[in-house]
Amino acid sequence: MWSNVLATCKKGSNMVLLAISPGQYRSKSRLVAFCKKGFGYRKISQRLHVAISSVCNIVKKFLVLGTVNNRQRSGRPQKINPRLGRKLNRIIKGNPRSAAQELVAVCANQGVEASRSTIVHHLNRAGLQAR
């Protein structure tokens, strides 16, 4: 049965990616479960209110990778994690005259070695400024 599913996925001309937030992996898993039970793509599409091409792509991804989770992207990890970023933003909003060098010390207290330019770049992306 699964070879037929994969062959059906290969017939599609366009690859349409489904934009699903991280909290919706459960619905992707439900989609694969319906397919394992023998439901067709059209029936799954109607039940879960998802495009047929998205059903095909998710099932194909499951067959190839064995999971419906997104794979890790390439690239350098960020020095400033989201929690530390929120803390820096909170400090700047509370005292807009804070110097970037003071925020370097805050990062060091959290165990993160970040340069002044790294902090300035982070704040600029957040729409804030440091002196």
C-alpha cells in the first residue's frame, strides 16, 4: 500500500509546502494515521480541511524521513537565545539610555559571551537602540 502512496505523491507536478506552526505536528500525525488506516487523499483532505497536495507532501515526507517534524536548518546558532533576547529588550525598554556595554555584562552574567556589536544587531532587529 505504501508504495502506491509514494507513487501517487510523485505524480504531482507542483510541490506545495504546508505552513504549519510547531504546535500543529499533532494534525500532521493525524493525517499520516488516516493514511495508514486506508483513507484516500481526498477523504483526508476533506476531514482535516487541508489541501490535497499538502496531504500528499506530508505523507511523502513521512515515508522518506519516518517523521513529520521539520528538519533542522543549516547555519550558525545564535549567541543570544530568545529568553536572553527578551531580557535585553526589557532592560532597554525600561531604561532607553542603557549602554550596549552594560548589556554585555548582563549577557556575561547569563553565561553568554556576546560582543557589543552582537547586542546592537539584536536590538536593531527588535526595533530598539542602545547607546
